[in-house]
Amino acid sequence: MSLNGIIPFETAYTLIRVLIGVILALIVAIPLGFLLGGFFKKIENSLNPLLRLLEQINPLTLFHLIILFTLINELAIVLVIYWAVQWPLLNNTVTGAKNVPSEFIKIGKSLNFSKSDIFWKIQLPSALPYIFTGLRLGVIFAFLIAMGVEMMGMTTGNGLGYFIMHSQETGYVPDMWAGVAVMTILAVLVNYSITLIEKEYYRIENLLF
């Protein structure tokens, strides 16, 4: 199936959906996390109960609601993946922003750092370990949700989840397990790639500073 293009084709569909959802979560959750955890802590304390409530919404249930409004399956899939990824990423970013040592910020101010310098040179590097943790968790959720939505059959008939379900329904058990194996390997490789990026970042940071 790899040689005749079936597995690569289905894998590409799932991977693209996951990557778009993760990128959207990065664009939204990280800035929002710093705003709530680093700059507007009182607002974060007020919004925390609402955020905890929204976090509990099942993404697969939310999928049907999004379909009603968008009427576009692919857009709904991406938004559901984004929804699942954003919560671990947002929560960890907020925690990271809150745990930036206040002494570091005071030192930056004493050195006449601008607000931009304080963010890029102090707050962001200090929060990165939390952000990477949230990203790794988010990627795992992204693949689980992508598989779940695709297995519901609410797609254009493409993706590893749909391939697995279709193989099961038609009695092609080896194909089904091949799809499961590829999905698992893909999730592990993406997660491992994030870990390598994190290690490389810290290696370069140590060399520079």
C-alpha cells in the first residue's frame, strides 16, 4: 500500500489536517496565554471558571455544531482539531507566563529593557519549557481527534481514520491494522520531532548565552 500510493495519500490528508489545527492553536493560544498569564492576571482569574468550562466540551460533539454553522466538512475538522490542541497549549502557556521569576523582570527593567525586550528576552524563554510540554500534549490530542472525526465518516472519504474504518467495514483487517500502525508511528514521529526542536533550541541558547 505504501508502494502503490494508498498509505502516503491517506497519511498526507490526516497530517495536513493536524498541522493546520496545531498551527492555528499556536497562533491563538500562545499570545492569549501570555496576555492572561503575564499581563492581565486579574482578568485570567476572572475568566478561569469559564475557560475550565469550555475546556470540558467534547471536541467530537462540538464537530456537529460547527458543521451546522460552516457547512464545510474540512473546515469543521480543522476547527475541532484546533479546539482540542488549544487547551493544553493555552493552560501551559498561562502557567509558564505566571512562573517567570519576578527578579528577572526587575533586572530587565533596571537595565532599561523595553517591554518588547522583556517579553522576547525574559518572558518567552522562561515560559518555553511549559509551551513545549503543552504542544506535545496538544499534538497527541490532535491525532486522536483527527482519527475520531475521520472514523465518524464525516470527511471527504480521505484520511487514515476513514481508511481504518472503511477497511474494518469491508473486512480488510490487515489494511485496518496497517492504518492503525501508520497513525501511531506518525504521532510518535511528530512528537519526537518537537522534542528534538526543543533540545536544539536549548543547545543553541546555551551556545549563545
